[in-house]
Amino acid sequence: MNIPLIIGLIVILLALVVGYNIMLQYRQKMESEKRQEMAKFIAVIDATEELIGNAHHFPYSRELLICLNQRIYDALVAMQEINPADKQLGQRVANVEAQIKHLSENYNNNDIANFRVPSSDKQAIAMLQLVKRLRNVVKSEHTKGRLSTQIYVAENARLESMQLKINIENVIKRANDAKVKNQLGTAKQLLKKGIDVLGAKTDDYSTGALEKLKEMLADIEEGQTQVQDKARQDMLDKEQDELDVLFQPKKKW
């Protein structure tokens, strides 16, 4: 028996086993990274589609919708590069590309949904969270160079204006509700807070809203003054009645 030959074969076999294990581990690592990348892009697409789904009851500009659809498109293209064998990805890429083209050529301001005043604190909070997410997306796309500075500045300002409008309209609603419940202190506090926020704004909405808040505050304060004056007059009348009783002529018996 040729012992050196056997030893040589054993060494070669061990080397093959080790090499196979290394290759297997490498492939597993690559598959894991591939799944993680795919999951990341899927999460981006799902979150962006959810944002687009709110366009029917919230004012989305053409630029914002194109930005959101472009975000989905870029994620799909990246997924296609990772998994070129997936034919469905190719179809989805074509569909989103067609949607972007349609928005670019046909969408105009008449298609923008009207702003709906929040009917409750819960709805206001949900709308504010939506605006915050949209602003984060716009900022992220601009940082990545996918959105021009001009569009970013305009869109961020528009979303910031919407954020202000949601807050102020909610303040007006809450102040009216507090007034109905005769919680005048709470109503005044809300209105003063809104007035402070609008004080530095110069756009048309802010100017009109500021006048409305001031009128509401003045109305409450005038009502409180009238109530206080009436209470004071009632007290004076009561004191006068007591004096009249005290000093009225005594009856002769």
C-alpha cells in the first residue's frame, strides 16, 4: 500500500470539503444579502404606495406624485438588477414608467384633491403624520439627487403650508368645541396659541386665518365682559334692594 498516495488523497479530499463549505457559506451569505436587499426595496415600495393611496383626499401636486412614482420605479429597477429572472418585475417597471409619463403629460392642478378640514383630533394627527412622511421622502429624494433643488424647495414649502393649515383648522375646531362646552379658558388658550403661530406668516391663508382667530378671541372676551358686567350689575341691584329694605319707612302701628 502506498501510504504517501493515501495521505495525498486524504489531503485533497479535505481540501475539497473545506473548499465546498467555503463556497456554500459564501453562496448562503450572498443569498441572505440578496433577500435583505429585496426586502428593503419591497418595504420602500409598500410605504410609497401607501403614501400615494392618500392622494384621493389630500392635495398632492404633480411633482409630488411623480417623485413618489419615481421612487417606486427606482426600487423596482434595483430589484430587477438583483433578480433579473423575475419577469413580473419587468412588467411592473414598465407599468410605473407609463404612470410617470402619464402624470408628466396629463396631470394638472385641476386634478388635485381639495383640502379637507380634519373632523377630529385623531384625523388631524393622522394628516400631520402623513405630511411629515411626505416631507421626509421629498428630502430623501433630494439628498439622493433624484429631485431638483427647485422642486424640493417648492414642494417642501407647500407641504409645510399644509402642515400649518391642518394645525390651525384643528385649533379652530377645538376652540369652537370648547366654547360650546363653556370651557372659555381653554378656547382662549387655543386661539392665542394659534395667533402666536400665525403672527410671523404673510401668506394669504395665514392672514385670513389670523383675522378669524382674532375675531373669535374678541368675541369670547366680549362675551365674558358682558357676563361679568351683568354679574356686577346683579350684585349692585341686590345690594340696593337690601339697602331699600333696611331704610324703608317703618310702619306705624
